[in-house]
Amino acid sequence: MTAASPPISSAPPVATEAGHSLWSDAWHRLRGNRLAVFGGGVLLLLTVLCVVGPWFSHYTYNEQELSNAFAPPGSAHWLGTDQHGRDLLVRILYGGRISLGVGLCATLVALSIGVVYGAISGYAGNKTDALMMRFVDILYALPFTIFVILLMVFLGRNIVLLFVAIGAVEWLTMARIVRGQVQSLKKMEFIEAARALGYSPRRIIFRHLLPNLLGPVIVYATLTIPSVMLLEAFLGFLGLGVQPPMSSWGTLIKDGADKMEEYWWLLVFPGSLFSLTLLSLNFLGDGLRDALDVRAAKD
Amino acid sequence: MLRFVVRRLLQLIPVLFVIVTLTFFMVRFVPGGPFTAEKAVSPEILKNLNAHYGLDQPLWRQYLSYLGHLVQGDFGPSFKFTNRTVNEIIAAKLPVSLELGGLALGVALVVGLPLGILAAARRNTWLDYLCTATGLIGICVPTFVLGPILALVFGIYLRWFNVSGWEYADDRVLPSLTLGFVYAAYLMRLTRGGLLEVLNLDFIRTARAKGASEVRIIFRHALHGGLAPVVSFLGPAIAGILTGSFIIETIFQIPGLGREFVTSATNRDYTLVVGLVVLYATLIVVMNLVVDVVQVWLNPKLRFE
């Protein structure tokens, strides 16, 4: 090791020149990727807009103005109003808080379960591994719609439980990826050294293995967020997501689809914003994958 | 090979057993029952209903008797559709979903594969960018946005196709396109990615050096290996696509099986839920087996593992 230590202590033990850790290299590569920068920028902008935007508006998401129902986009209501005369722009921003929030939180839930499960399975190996992976295979064979619905009914219609329900069905692929990585990592010498030093499996997994898994985990998490958001929107479409008068992008799209024949803006604006978000997440995820040079998450 | 297939099919039995058990008890632990409706039935009727369907028995006995019927291929009576068995419901609705799924799959293959090959062969040209962009749109515009938009433009403004029902050939166009487009997008991306990976390998360079034409290189040399990720994706995707899509069937008013996956769970129609889960899981396991066989056929190296 050179005198200049890498800025992030968890960086894998790679031969470093002065100040060039794996992470700063990856950061440079990511910044050179125009699509990824675009994706990251759009996401940042949307998040800020959704969090801050509603504070600067005269309207609220549930304030009705029945005399002004179905107003087309104009100077008073930039994106028009819905059947109760509520401002669509503000409702989309509030909905964005829910959709982006669910996307992030449910992904964190899925990530935690998947990483811990996969790491244990991969590190344990042998019979434990076979059994744990069999269980994942079985869960893969279940139709997740039925299970999310049952979970939602069982847990109640609560926004926090929505994260849990979605996270509970989205962790499988993460577990598989992490397991595969751990299997190849645990044969490496630094793990053998840790074992020779008498560290507990728990310490080895959390201190030595997991930091080296960050690359694939970050990449796959970025690619999980879109599928989590799609699932949330799907639940909203079923009426199982957030309850009125609150809105998420899924419920707004559903309402818009019902009325699109006369009032196109109710579908087009939330729909295109949702698609733009998914697009940005995909750009960012692809960019991260190339920057961190991760092959595991390729398909 | 035959031994491999038979062994895998035998493994299906314990897998299905675990799935049936898991689902059976899970639905029972969800609050509410098939007879809790908005209009409450009187306690006497409820008691009779429960007795009629054996719901007053202890749970373990219900479970054993259900297993007994299941082994004989009998999924039991539906709790919500009176006088109809789960077998009848599946027999009535599965063909619709199979047809829709088959058509969508056709769209996906016809659009996705050629575009993916084209994009890989003309890498980093405007053709590639066009294909990749279209693929991204397919992935980022969910069916519940695409479906209504297609219905609006081609059904209501242009009046080319019908937007609801499942009777005439006309009715099939928009739902198949909507459902197929999403899968086409995934297929396109996977085909392109898989092919590009193979096209970088040494044996392709050798083929080029020997003067093989670009067409021959792709179809004769690269496609075999490049299709591996596509096949892995297609297996489970086919199982999903054939058992119906709730969203497509709702938007276009199609009497398929996909809607039952949702309504059976919200209705607590115990037998129908377990029946559908068993159907889906069987299809998934079988399709994964098919994937493994096809992978070995595509890549003889795997035969030794």
C-alpha cells in the first residue's frame, strides 16, 4: 500500500496508485457516461421537485375546486385539474414522493434481505446452501401477484407495510447474485487469512465479504428500483396501494386511464413522468454497471 | 439426457408439495373468508355454508382431504363462484389467456429477435441507437400506460381495431401488441447484449479472418452462444405470459385467467388461489426444465456438468 490510503476504507485491496481507488476510478468513468449523468441529473431534479415543489404551490393535493373540474392545462393550473378540480401538478408531485419513496425504501428492504440471505447461503455452502437456494427456487415459482395481494390484505393498507410487502417479494434475485459473488470471493486468500486468524463467520461475512460486494449490490439495487416502482404502480392500479385522497403515480395513471378519452392530460402527464423516471434509473444503472465493471448483474 | 429430464420431473413433486402447503396455510391465515362480503350473511347460513364446504372441520383435516383430491387432479369447488369447480374455471379461462399469450409471444419474437440481431450487427450506428431507444421505451412505458394510449389512438380516434371484448379477430390486435411489445423490448436488449458478448470472442475473429461473411458469422457462429441469456429469460417469461396478464385483461375487457389471479386473492377464494398457484408453479418448473435442456442443446460444453 502507498502512503495515500484510499478515501473509502471499504475499498477492496487493489493495487492503488496515489489517490486512485476503485471508487474514484468508477466515479470518473460514471461522469464520462453522458446517459448516466443525464439519468442521475433527472432523478435528482425530480426528487428535489417532489420534495420541495408542493411547498411553493397555492394548491394542496386534496383541495377540491368543483367549479373548475377537468380544466385543461393553462396558466392557473399548469397541468390541468382532475374530476374534483384538484391541481394535477401538485398531485403528481405528492404522488412522486410516494412512488420514489416506496421505490427507495422497498428496495432497501429487498436489499437487506437478499444480501444477508445470499451471503449466509454462499458462505455456508454445502447442505445449508443447497437448502437455502432450494427455498429461493420455490419462491421463484410462486405467482408474486397473489402473494403481494395476500400480504397487503394480511398486513393492512399501510404505507410502511407496502414497503415490506414489496420488499418481501423482490429480494430473490439479489440473494442469487450475492450468493454467486460470495462463492467466488470466499476462495480468495484474504478470506482464508481471516479464517486462519480465527475470526467468526459473522465477522468475516460482514467485515470482509460484504464490503467487496458493494459494486454488484449497488448496480443491482439501481435496477431493482424500477421494478419496485412498477409493482407499486401495479398495486395502485388494483386499488391496493395508497388510499385516496393521497395519490401515487400508479393511482394517478389508473385514474387517467379511466378518463383519457376526454381528458388526455390526466394520463399523459403522470404516465410520461413515470416513464422518464424509469428511463433515468435504467440509464444510471447501466452506467454504474459499466463504471464498476460488474458482470454479475448483466442479465 | 432422458435420465436428467425424468429426475428433474420427479423433483417437481416435493417442490409442488411445499408450494401447496405454504399457499394452503397462508390463505387461511389472512383475515376474512370467502363468505365475508359487504352484505353479511346470517350466522345460520354461514354455518351451513361452512359445513357444506367442510370449512368447519379442523384445519389439518381440511388440508389432508384437499391433498387427497389434489393428487387425483381435482382442485375442488370454488367458494366464490357457486356450483363451479376450480377445474371448470381454469378450463374456461385458460384458453383465452393461452391465445393472448401466444399471440403476444409471437409479436415479441418477431419484433424482438430480429431487432436485437440487427442492433448487434450494426453496433454503434444510428440503426443500433434506434433499436436500443425503442427497446428502452418498451421497458420504461408500462403496459398500463401503453395499453390505454394504443386503445385511444388506434381504437377510438382511428377506429382501426376494437378496444374491448374477445370475440372477433379484431379484438386480438391491440392487447397482443401491448403485451408483446414489452417482451419484445426485453428480448431485443438481451439478444443484442448476448450477441455482442459472443462477437468479441476469439473464434469469431478466426471466422472473420477466414473470410466468412457477416451474415454467416452471426447466424452460423455467434447466435448459438448469444441466445443463452434470451433462453434463460424466455423460460419463466413464457410461463408468466401464458397464464394471463391482469392489467391487459382489465384494460381490454378480456375474460382470461390473469384477472382471477387478483380476484381470487381479494375474494379469499381458497381453492381457486391454491389451484392457480399450483398451475403457475408447475408451468414455471417445467419451463425452467425446458430452458436447461435448450441451453445444453445450444452449448454442448454443458453436457458434461
